[in-house]
Amino acid sequence: MKHGLYPTGTDGQAKRSSLEYYFVRTGFIDLLPLALEIAGKLEFGKEEMIEAICKVADKCRDYPPVLNRRAWFAKVYKEKLFEARADILAYKKCWRYRENISL
């Protein structure tokens, strides 16, 4: 059966690279449109969005939303997008440094 959220290929990596896959796995699929809107306004990419949703899920385990889940998600997701960008930039910087040392 085909499902609109998942790629139809048999390759597991293709599924895991899909943005929807991460939102389904973390339980925030209902907030995907909001996440796309926030990331679009702030000009974040797919890689940063995937990292951010994983960070939001981790925070949700420790500090779950009590009253307004949508407002909680918007605030935390925006914060985590900036953290994700910083983490990715730091990783890429370290990767380039390691490549230069091995030469």
C-alpha cells in the first residue's frame, strides 16, 4: 500500500532521509506544516530541520508541553533550529580540519 508521507522505494536510507519520516517517528507529524513555515521564514534547510526535530523530541521527553502543544513546539523548534545550524557548522568545520591533518 502506498502512503503519501513515505518514499515508495525499498531503500531504507531513502526513507530515513525524508523529512516526514523524522516527524512521524518523533510524534510531531501534525506540526509539520508549522515546522515548514518556521524554517522557511528563517531560511533553514532540510538537514537543519531534521537535526532540530530530533532535538525537539529529546526536549519533549524531559519537558513535555503542558497546555498549548503548538505554541510549545513553535518556541522550542525555533530554538533548536539555531542549535542545529551551529552543530552542523561545527561538525563541518571539524571535518575539514581532520581532512587537512590527514594530508
